Amino acid sequence: MIHVKATVRGELDAPAFTRIFDYDEEIFMSSAKMIEEKVQRNMKINAGEALIAYCAHVVRSIRAGKKDGNIQDEARKILSIEKVMIGVPETLRVITFEATIDSRPARKIVLEQPIPAGKYSMVG
């Protein structure tokens, strides 16, 4: 069983939001796999799907015994601006995961700008 609380902060003028993932691991990872397959088919994913992808990464990494720094570094390689819909990088600027997996002690992992935001230009 996994229990992950994800708190997301985006643009300064938007309120933070929290999402709780409290699932049987097999069901949760099945959802994450469907999202990964969508990305592999070059389909852009939304903020909710990106959040699930990062949550799955955190869960897998904790199970593998990885250190927080490694989890954070590897997270930056999961998605790029080309793989997500417009606005997703700005919505997911800082994601704080508080994860309890099985009987392991709770861990707090913070991902800062996991998707590097691109440079936009307004044409008028």
C-alpha cells in the first residue's frame, strides 16, 4: 500500500493544491504505466498525469533505496516541455511529496522545477 501526499505550488498568483494518493500499489502503477505509454506515443500529458508520473518515480525510487538527491536529479529527466501541455511546467513548479510506503518511515521529497519552463514570446 502506498500513501503519498503531494503538495503542488505553481505560479505565484495561483493557490497551492494538495492531492492524496492512497492506493494499492498495483492499481496506482498500472495508471502510471498508461501515462508513460502515452508519452512514448508522443502524446502530450496534462498536469494531473504529470503529477502521477512524478509520484510513481518517487515511489519506485524510495523502494529502490535511492537518496533524496538522486530522486530529485532523476526527476528532471522524466518529462520535458515537449511532452506536456502548455502551462504544465508553470503549474508544477514545486512538488512536495510526503510518502509512506508499506512500513517504511515517511519521507519528504521536494522537486523544484522538475520540467524546465521554456521561453515564450508573445506575438502581437
